[in-house]
Amino acid sequence: MFSLDQNKTVIRVRQALHKLLTIYFFGNALASFILHLHPQRGLSSLIIWVPKVVAATFAPVLMLVNLTAIVLGFFRRDWKWLFAGVTGAGLSTHYFYQIQRPSPAFDEVFGRDWRDRVPARLRPSLLPQGRWTMLLRAPRNVRRQMDVVVGKSPATGKDLLANIWLPPEDTLSNRAAVIYVHGGAWVYGDKDNTQRPAFRHLAGQGYLVMDVAYTLWPESNIIQMVQEVKQAVLWLKRHSQQYGIDPARITLSGASAGGHLALLAAYTPDSPIFQPPGDDGDASVKAVIAYYPPVDFRAMYHDMETIFGGMIRDRRIAFLANQATNALKKMGYIPQSYQSGDDLNIIRQMLGGSPDEIPEVYDLLSPINHVDPRDPPTQIFQGEDDFFRLAPSLRELHRKLQRTGVPVIYIEFPYTPHGFDLFLPQISPVALRSFREMDRFLFLINYTL
């Protein structure tokens, strides 16, 4: 028998637990609501960026909790729980529907019969019934070679390093390779940063993956960065026999600033300006894949001035940015030589002026100005809610490539922020969707074109 005091304690515990669950269920519904926010101002876009990335990543968990709230609310006759669960589940269902909605791009580029050209043994991995699976297929027994020297920096003379991911011993190589260029606004980041699940996934399908580092600004400029990317391509071609790959089946890929460098390198195979010094080798590639890349520096400059103008000229914001920069320097993410100062428009800093002052530089370094019928097949992923507002320029690039006759797959995900593939891509629905589309693209350009 419980004493009166014990009964009161049990009641208080139950009441506290009920309040906690009520807060949790409403918080979960709020997270499902955050997925649908579409901020228009620069500051609000930045503030909501991390919550949107986290909510998008854990969307499957949000759905399960929402359903739990519905079930418990129904059986306990708790209308607060039921309301939170129904609201959250409705929002989550809408999000899943929008993210997984099929794109007509593959039918338009490769023809409606492209599925029939996929061998039966590959159909389970490339042609799932749905557009999303619970987990990324990424084997752990992938072989790696770390810090392989693939060239010399034209800016500093230091070794250019890359990590090479090879198919597991029990996986047959498909003799194709993917070279990945990391993001980081051209001023921070390094190889082997957040992309291991994707690399293991590709290696598990038989691809060799080269994860390259490049010299960051201000120690290097964008032309020299592109030259370094091309050095990696040339090195891999010259070592293709050693690694058992076909030098004609190399795809460049990258995210954000890395996507920009990958596109610029892929679209300028014959340009002497971007050719590595003293090397006239063929740096052309089979295809290029870019995640949320800047492609028009003029547009990006004006967008930054329009959207973030008040922020980038605010001395208080500049002070906070400099403090964050110093912290990142200590962590090794940013070169010690980088100084943000009072000018936070990174495009103006790197290029040395505004588009009105140096228009030829802006045009030269923008991939959208290098569209040519000889450009390789291109796949681009972009989030609709990217705070950099890259979508308009990417849509224009898509149209220019189509008019020129270059095969292009452009997929724009609704409710999706910048960097959507960097945080736990093993479970993120939008990241998994992009990997599925990437798998299909790599297969089709390597084995049907």
C-alpha cells in the first residue's frame, strides 16, 4: 500500500511527465513547421538556417514522434497531444511529399526508356520503388589512401594532397572515378570534412573517389584554385592504370565553393588561363556534379549587397565576424593570413573590386559565362531556401546549357537550405534523395553516353 505522501509524489511525477511530453510534442510540431519557413531577409535566413538543416535531417524522427503524439493523444483523450500530433504529422507528410516528388529531368535528358537500359543486377540500387530509403548504403570496409601528393600549389609551391577511397575488396570496380572538391566560401575547410558517408557509398558501388584539398584564399586566388583542381584530374588520368580506372570516366564534383571550382574546371578544358603551369595535358572530364554552387559572381555580389548589405557594413557585425574568424584560425579551418576586416562581402574581397570596377574578372570566374556545346553533362542540386539566393542564377545556367545542347539535370528541392547534405546524410531525406539521383546520373553518363 502506498502512503498518502507517496501517492502525492506519484501524481506530481505524472503531472510533470505529462507537461514534459506536452512541451516535447508541441516542440516537435514546431520543428515540422520550421521546415516550411521561407525567410526572405538575409538576417532571418541566417538565423533559421541551422534549425532548418537540423529539422530537415531529422524529418523521419519528427514524423515518428508526431504519430506517437496522435496515438497517445487518442487513447488518453488528450486533445493537446492529438492537436500537436495531427498538425506535425500533416506538415511532415507535406514535406516528405515535396522532397520526394519525382523530377522529369531524367526522362527529358536520357529519354523515357532510360530505366530499361539499366542492367537487372543494378536495378535494386539504382531504381528503388520509392525516392528515399531509411539509411544510406555506405560499407565500412572501404579502402583508403590518405594524403597522396597529386601536385604542387601554383601559389605557394606546397604539395597538393588528396585522399583516395577505393572499392572494398569484395566489390568489383566499375572503372569510373569521382573527384570531390570541398566547400567553404573559398577561405576555409579541407578535404576529409563531413563527406565520408557519401565517399563510402560511392566506393561501395565500385567508384574510386578522390577527395582533394586546394590552397585557400588569400594564399591563392580562384584561377590558381582551378589550376589545382585540374592538377588532380591530370594526376588521376596519369595513374589510371595503377588504380584500374578508365581515364575517360572521371567526374568532377563539389559543394558550394567547391561546386563552383568543379564547374569552372569542367567548363574550361582548353583555356590556357586555367591550365596548370607547365602542363598541357588534357584535363577534360566525363561529367560534373555540383551541390548549391555559385555560378554568377555578378549576381552573387549584388545579392549579397541587397540581402546582407546592412549587415556586412555594420561595425558590430564585422567585430563578431572577426572574432569568429580568429576562432576558426585557431582551429585550423581558415588560413592565418586571412583578414576579414570591415568588408564582409567575400566576393569583393577575393576578386579585388566590384563588378563595375573589374567586370572582366567577374565574367571570367563565373561558370555561367563558359557554357559551350563541348561542356560535359552536368547535374546540379539546389535548395529553394538557400540564404545565398543561388537558385535564379542556376536556373539561368540550366536554360543556357539546355539551349546549347549540353545534357543537364537540375533538381531544386523545396524548403531546403544551403549545406543540406553535410549533416548526417545517412538519414536526411533530402540528402538521400540527392544521392539516389547522383547514382542514376553517374551510371547513365558512364555507361549510356
